[in-house]
Amino acid sequence: MQEGQLLMTQAERDRLVALKKAKKNLITQREAADELKLSVRQVQRLLDGLRKEGDKAVVHGLRGKASNRKIEEKIERQAVKILSTPVYEGFGPTLAAEYLEEKHGIAASRETVRQGMMRGKLWRGKKANVKDVHMWRPRGSRFGELVQWDGVPSGSEHDWLEGRGGSEQLYLIAMIDDATSRLFARFVRSDSTEENMRLRWSYLEKFGRPLTFYTDKAALFQTAEKRKRDEPGVEKDAAKLPPTQIGRALQELGIVWLAAHSPQAKGRVERNFGTAQDRLVKGMRVAGVKTIEQANEYLTETYLVWWERELTVEADNPDDAHRPLEKGHDLAASLRHVEKREVRPDYTLRLDGKLYQIDRSAVTAGLRGAAVRMEKRLNGSLAVRHGSRYLPVQECPVADKPKPSRPEKAAQAAKKSRKGARGSDWNKDFDLKKAPEVWQAAQASGYRKDEA
């Protein structure tokens, strides 16, 4: 504030006008208090300050002074130096403030860190953008009522280890409860049906069976109807298609499957991936994570613990909607790849190019030609079930068949052999011009007219 110049807000100028009227007895102190929405006693204090200090009595005494909570410049320079190192590259103010306090003992608010990072050219202020507004959907009322399930990357690849793991590509599969935002996740090497089943197995053993799983329309969860290329917009009744392996398993376990029609519809799990691609990636960088085992250890022991502490909420209804696994629920039998096959006349079954023989002791009347269920389990074993009974089977060695030659190559080889071989020489010296007349040939052959 410059000497001889007093900067005021409009509210302070209005207050000064009312106080000067009261000072000149143009209005009473009660009228001034009513106009300024203050007590009479506060008006009296302001009038005393006006007589002693002049017009600046209406200006707050801390204006232009540094905050008592401002950190020292030395500490700010130290914090900016720490955040300038490569390991903290890309950290935002919120995450930077947490790591400064946790790793380096520098306690500062998010806004203080943000201002320091802007002065140190480590952060650029952003203007708030108006985003598309989607209809708000209230949370589920109970834990386990609705669980959102998705995997990332979807159609893209994200480098979770930032090159520290070599060429190995990791995928993150996550399940998040809609009512509480409780998160359950794991890093895997492929976003496949098998890996999704493994994660679901762990979830069911830990929490029980939720009422509903909410996913996108990926091929893992929904069988897509095949259409011809020239009829993409043809209106016809939707065909009832068989469920996928995951869909079949959900039906067997009594869990409802719902499909989201847009990413925004399952925004809770989508926003989780946004947070993970920022905070989780940077946390693993600081921790020096290089392998999938280390990534899952950091995810379980650090990231999910932080998520549980900071981002989960209490459900409106304290009741747990998860249902326990009953005796009839065999996870090993449900969470696997299932194919149906018909028993051949010699009591064998064929699957994936391999032949399996049913044990003689398990052969019963009506088994030949019956439909059986072949289960390829997650541990690599194979189980065959007929009705409620499992049949012992053994893989049969199959003799190698000679590979048939390709028709084109066989034809070329035959043509080549004919071209190289010598043909018949019955007409070797035959010349039509030098040939004898017909009567001469007849005489030479001994032909007689009277004998005819």
C-alpha cells in the first residue's frame, strides 16, 4: 500500500460514508448500525478508530501483510527442488503435497504447494472448462447391491510401469462398489476371460455374491449378433444368443448382469481408472516397481489402503447385500471354460483337437450318444460331467496323420514328370505327303476284291 494512497473495496467505502454521517450527527449511531448490519457497540469502536487513524480504520488491519502460516522461502525453495527431480515429474499439487509431507517431512497445504510450483515453473494454472452434463444417478443404498466391473486399457495400451518392466504389458481389472466406492483390483498380463474369472473368484471368496454386476458391452460379457455388411441398419428382432463364459458363470451363481450403454453410465469405475493412471503410476515410480508381482504388492498394501481411507463412503443402509456362497456353489466348476460334447460310440470325447477316453468303470446304460459337459478349469485340469456325476477320463494318444500334399503342387509335379519322360515313337517316320496311295496300300496288304 503506497504512502498517501488508501485502497478500499466498495463495501468499505459505503461503510466509511455511513460512519462519517454518524460522526457529523447527521444520523444516530443506532441508524448507522442498522444500515451497516452491525451492533451499536461495533459502530462506536469504528468511530473511535476513525478519530484516531482516519479513513483506514475501516480497512482490515491484516491487509497487505504476510500470513502467519506462510512457509519460509528457504523451505519453499527446498520443496521446489525436490519436486523438480525426475521421480516427481508430472505430479499435481494434491499428490505433491502428500508426498512432501510423507517422504520429506514438509507440511504444506495443497494451495501453498500449488502456488510454489507455479512460481517454480512446475505447474501451470488451468481454466475451468464446462463439461458435458449427464443425468445424475443416485448411489446404491447397500454395500454389494451393485458392483461396477471393468478393465483397462480398453482398446488401448497404458504403460503402467513407464518402461521399467521391459516389454511386459500390464492390465488393470477393477471392481468398485456403487454404494460405498470400495475398490477391489488386480494387475494381470491379459484382459482375458480367464483373468477376469480369477479376479471374480477372489472377490466372491472375500465378500460373497453381490446382487448385480454392472459392466460394459464387451465381448467378455455379451455375445454379439453377427450381421451382414450390407445390412447394418436393418430392423429385425434381436436374436436370443447363448451367454458368454462369464455370463453363464454369473447365471449359475445367481448374480444379475447389467450392461451400461455408455462409459458415463458406469462413471465410478471409469473415474477410478483416471485416478489410477495418475496417482498409482506415480506412486509405483517412486517405489521403484518393476514387475507385476511388485505392482500387485504396491496396489494391495499402499494404493488400496489409501483409497479405502480417503475415498470410500458409508452406505445409506448399513445392511450388507452380499449373499454367502452356499454348499451348492462350486466356484471351481462355475468359473471355468465349458463346452458341451456328445459321447461317441466308442465312449470317447474330442475337445480342442484332443481325444479323451471315458474310464470303463464309469460307463453306464444311456451314456453312448449322451451330451456331457466338459470343464476346462483355471488350474489347467479337465473335468467331464454327465448330469450330476463326474466321469473319469484319460487323454488318448493320437497317431500322427501324414500331411496331404497340396493339389497345386501335386499337379505341377505330375506335369513336370510327363514333360521329362520320352513318349511313344509309333509315328516317328510317318509323313502324310510321302505316304502311298490307297490302292497301293491295299495291294501291299494282300487285299482281294473277290474275297470281299
